[in-house]
Amino acid sequence: VTTTIEKALEVARGDALRERLQAMCRQDGAPLCVTGIGSLFTIHGVEGPVRSNADLAGQDQRIKELLFFDLLEQGIYLARRGMAALSFEIDDAACDAFLSAF
């Protein structure tokens, strides 16, 4: 049974991870953007912003493929389409590991 506090912490952790990933993309000039809500996020192969499906029309799937296999090689798994969901078992150290691998 999860508490309201645990759920709020998970949402906050997801929001913080998404913001940090997006900041890294901008800082490095990577043609990627990150969208999501709470503990769910997706990495897209466009610079963004993504407000609708139309914004994804020019997406380069190759960069998402490279990202998927690069992260997998480092022991980090996310869906091949770029989607991830944080579970209650994911802590700040796991988020930091994801950011380091990214």
C-alpha cells in the first residue's frame, strides 16, 4: 500500500528527472526533447517543444535507436520508443545513474 506522501515524492522525482534531462538536451544542443507528467516521460527525436502529434512529424527515429542501445549497453533500460516510467523502487541514485548514462 502506498501513501499519498510516497506518491507525491514519486511525481516530484519524475518531474525533476524530466527537467534535468531537458536541460541537458538544451545545454548540449541535442536534437531531443523530453515530455511527460509525474513519473512518466518520453524522449523525442525533435528539439521541441512537442505540443501535438504534428510536432513529431519530422522526428528522426535513428537518434532514438542510438539512445536506446547506448543506454542499454550501460545497463539502463527504457522502451525503444523512448518512454520510461519510474516505479517506487527508483530512487535519487537511480535517477543520477540515468542522467550520467544519458
